[in-house]
Amino acid sequence: MSKTAATSKASRKNQTTIPARVRKALRIAKGDTLLWTINGDEVSIKIIGKVNVDWTKTSEMSLLEWTDKEEEVGL
């Protein structure tokens, strides 16, 4: 197993972005649930809930929900 390391900074609201190289290595996607475990001054992250979204289906459904009636009303 290869090691991947990266850095990020905490924002004013104590938020941080997971660096792209880490997201790619762990295959983290929008909506995934992460478990943060603290051991002294070290933190580990584990993906405990993977979201499987078929984006081709979601855009297809959005188009199916649109009707000419909504266009006429200006919605």
C-alpha cells in the first residue's frame, strides 16, 4: 500500500478541505460519511457510508420532471 500525504488549513470557521490527492486515493465522493477517530494528537479518517449515485439517472429524471406547462407559467 502506498502512502499519500497532503496538507490543508483550517478556515475561520474551523473548516478544511480534504486535499484532492487524498480524496482520489480514498475515492471520497460528495455525500460520503466519514468517521474521524482521535488518538492523542493524531486523527484517522475512515469512510463508513459510501453514497452510490448514478449521475446519468439523476439528470435524466430531472429532464423527465420538466413540462411545457412549467415553461408557460415561467417556473
